[in-house]
Amino acid sequence: MTTTERRSQGQGSLLPYGVPYLIGDQASGRRDLIEVRRALASAGVVAEAAVARPASRAGAVAERALEHGARFLVAVGSDLVAHAIVERLVGPEGPLVPGAVLGLVGLGRQDLAATFGLPEDPARAVRHLLGPNLFLADVGRARWRGPDGAERVGVFANCAELGYPAEVSSRTQRLAWAGRAGRWAAAVGGLVATRSTPARLQLARAAVEFRLAGLVVANGQFSMGRMKVAPRALPDDGRMSVIAFEGQPLAIYSRSRELYYGEHIPHPGVREYQSERVEVASAEPLALALDGCRMAGGPPLAVDVLAKVLRVKV
């Protein structure tokens, strides 16, 4: 066996899904992407990288990488980048790119990476990009009414949110660069923008009507800026964890500390369900976000599960 063959075999066991292609948000472009690439280089891996400016361009960057043969795409930074990559890997009918793998380096700004317990530090996170460990995750499929009245369809890896949680999550993504001050501004902005509304929630085996301040249909445990909103969510159990907040948005905001640690359940003002299907109709319009990305339109919203269609490197 030649030295080249040995190196090739070693590289194959280190990178069984190919060389990672790093796609970062604008904040990661200043330093974090360099640190991730340096950590990979110390393991003998030379990775390509691109910065999505703005983060909404991450989908186009991912599409181009896939066209050039990349099959291991890594979201570095915000959930906006992770969501854009997921949309290129999984469609409403299932996987779009056979064999493709999603990597996550959240850097403390990504709710999806937190569910898988992945490190925030770039050097430690890189270890999870190497080797064979893979997680087959479910993906949520959402249908809702667009501004033109036509049905729209999308997918999400982490969660679909309505009302106050949607307002906070979408603002948190835009203000992540501001740290704690950004999270506070996102919460206050969500309060100003949200009003509760009468709603009907239909589940696989139950239906309830109540005044809805916010809804999280969760595949992952974390949303709204690393808050443990759905502590019993499992991304591979074929169900969504449904967290419905009754009353007014201010009641959600006042329990932010409990939400952060997942201690808001049980509570009379919070309903928790597990269901394969979720439908919600509201009397008044509500903001909708998928993985923290604000969507045009809103309820009625219907969600079901695409089981184990997303390959996540862990």
C-alpha cells in the first residue's frame, strides 16, 4: 500500500460524507469562519467557505455548492443560514439531494444546533464535523395562507411559530449581533407587534379553542433565541411538540427566565401536546416564522411530519 493510499483511506474515515462546505452568516465572516477553517486544517482538512451577505442569500450559496458537487453543507452562525440549507436538502415531498448531510456550527446563535447539544466553541464544534456519527432527523412540513390567499408550503427543521414567538424569533435573528441588548429589543418589539386572538387548535386526537398569544410547533427544543421552549421535543420521534400560550403576550414575556431553562411547564396558561398533525385557525392575523425566518402570510396553518428525511452530522 502506498503512502497516498493510506492518506486517502484516513481521509475517508475522517470525512465519510465528503469535505465540509462552510456557509456562514455575516457575523461569522469577521472571525468565526476563520477559526472553524483553522480548526479543520489542524485535523488535515481544507474546507471551502462562503459568507452569505445578507443571510437570505444562504440558499443561493448552498444551491451553487450542491451544483459543484458538495454534499456536506455546514451552517455556521444563525438559524437563517441553517433554514436556507435545509430548504435545499429537503422539499415538501422529501429529500432533494440523495446522500447530502447537514452540519451545524451554531456559535451560540443557532437554536437548531442547541437541540443536538453541539458545542458553541468553534474548535470543539469542528470535532463533530469529523467521523461517521449521523442523526436521522424529522422535518416539519407547513402549509399556510399567503398574502394573495393562495396556499404556500414550506419545511422546517426546528420549529414553526405563530404570534409572539414568531415575532421574537424573527427579530432575534436580525439582532443577534447585538447580544443581550438585541434579545431584549426583539422581545419588546414582539410585544408591541402582537395581539392575542381567539383560535382553534386541531391535533391528531384532540381539538381545543382558546385565546392564543403564541404557538410553537417544535421539532427541536430551543427557539426564541436559545430558550428551551419545548423541553420534551425529540427531533426523531415522528411527532411535533406543541406549546400553546394562552392569554396575552406580556404573560409570555414575564416568564422569559423560566422559558430559558424550560421551567415554564406545567402552567395553567401553557398547553403542551404531542401530535403528528397540527392545524390552527385564528380570528385575527398572526405572524408566522419557520426556523426563525418570517414568512409572508399566516394562519390557517397546518403542520405534519416528514419522518427521518434530514441527515444531520453530530
